[in-house]
Amino acid sequence: MSSETSEILLEAGTNELEIVEFYLEEEPKEGDDTELNQVDISEPEADVEEGKAGKKALRPSRKGFYGVNVAKVLEIIRMPEVTEMPEVSHESVLGAFNLRSKIIPLLDLSMWLKKKRVENEPPKVIVTEFNQVTSAFMVSGVTRIHRISWEDVEAPNKYVSALSSDSITGVVKFDNRIVFILDLERIVSELNPDMRLKLDESAEFSAEERYRALITDDSPLIREMIRDMLGQAGFRVEKTNNGRECWDRLQEIKESAQEEGRPITDFVQVVVSDIEMPMMDGHHLTKRIKEDPMLKDLPVILFSSLITEKLRHRGETVGADDQVSKPEITYLAQRAAALIEDRKQKARG
């Protein structure tokens, strides 16, 4: 990670995150005069467009602001020398470049989002790592890093999600602009089908008992896939949309268990949680579960694109029973079943 991002570290379980804010300069729509860059003719350069007296004139544009979790960012670099790749899966894939002996594919984020990019300055490249894959995204520029609470991140409503083809996972409102948190995992998985969740059909699961799992993930697509695939592995699955919803549901389960004089495991036997979620993230959810006298023995598995050797300690700090990197859904099902059986054996003494 570059020096710009490496200095900012977070404690696990605080329900905070840091986002790298960047922007895409786009051609303004007809009649759109908001956030347009003003024409600048102060510099005698002529490599973009010629203004009066041979001065440089910036092309009219508007900026769209976006964000990505700092934990996914390795570094931010200038535009490298790119080699074209044969038969790319999408026109937004510009090619690949060599960064410290590692070949990294580069994607034009504007083109992927179907925006017409305006180039008034040299672009920047954000190099990322998640789902055990390194990728790079070309953007117009990088603004700054924000430290915020997940409570400040709103889930996009259905209308916004539909308009953005479900590519937005969160919305952050600042005083003078809105920043959209992009679902980079969705982009990468669409470019590389091998990264999608897929249950290994050769894996064997016990059919003697249907385990009860409570899952939480802010992606509607991932929620459905986890439910379907854990269902195939013999689980009864209940879904929630984020950590706050999952926590509230666990409180309801606690009340029902107490009123009926039954153990928690009659209602839920394992919690499977994403890490990045609006309102409450997976680390904070795990911390609260493990601090609750009635819930603390409930197995919690973090299932996320952020499970890396560098970040694994965060899950360990909050007491996660296991951490599985997406898209390893088969291993997730196996570990969930194993943790449930381990707890049952301990309960029997």
C-alpha cells in the first residue's frame, strides 16, 4: 500500500471504515450545469483543447464521486505502460501492466459504468486486492481518505440499485456531495466467472440433520447465492441485509428462547457474516455476539473478500470462530457444519 494509505489503521470491532474517495470526470448531460469545471486559460499549453491565444482550455465536465474501502487498496499509481490483451471479456479491460514482477489487469472504470470520461488531467490507477485477486481500476483522480462510521453509510434504495445495475453497495452523504461505494467484487466476478460462488458438487454433506444458519450480507445477489448453496448443503437459512438487521434478529431470537425456555441452538446454530455492510459491519457484529452472555458460544464465520493474511488478525481480535474468503462457498459450508458439531460435542460434555 502507498504511504498515503498505509499510515491509517483501524482497530477491529469499532464499526468504522476508511474509504479512498476518487472521482470520474464525465461529459455533462445536456442542460446540466452542476459541478461543471470552469474553463482555465491561464496556462499556455495546447495538448487538450486550444482556447483563445493558444491557451489550454479544460473541457466542460462534471465529477462523479465514488469510494472504495482502504482495506482493499494496495496502492495508487500514475498511469502505467499498458499492454493490450487478446480477446478481452469486456471492452473496459484496457490490458495489463507489470508492477513489481506481477502482471495486473487494468479496467477503465468509466467505461464499465457506461460513462463518457473527459480527460483534463492524467488519470490515476487504483491497485486493489480482494477475493485473493489483484486488479487495477483507472479513474480520473483521487481526492482523499475519509474515516467514517458504518452507521453513516446508507444502503442504496431499490431505485438507485436498479439504475446502477446493483453496482453500488453504499451511499455516504457529505456536506457538498454524495459518494457512492462501488461493488468492485461484482465487477471483477462478472469479468471472471471463476470467481463466482459455486458449490463443489463432489463434496459430501451430512443429511441426518438440517443445520440452522443466520446469514448477513449487503449484496442481494450474494445473499441469494449463499442461501441457495447452503440449502443444497443441508442448511435451513435465514437472511438479513446487514449487521444491524442481523443483531436485531438475534435479539428477537434471544427473547423467544427465553420465553419458551429453549436453547438458542433450537433457533440458530451458526452466524455467517460479510464484513463490509452499511449500518454495522461484520467485525462489530461479531464483537457484540461474543460479548453477549447468551450468544457468545454461537459460532460466527466471517465470509468476505477481505479475508487476507494482512487482515485476518482483525477477525481473530473480535473472536470470529473462522474466516473464509469469498468465493469458497464449499469450504464455508464444511466449516459451518464442523463448528456446529464441535459445539454440540462440548455441550454434551
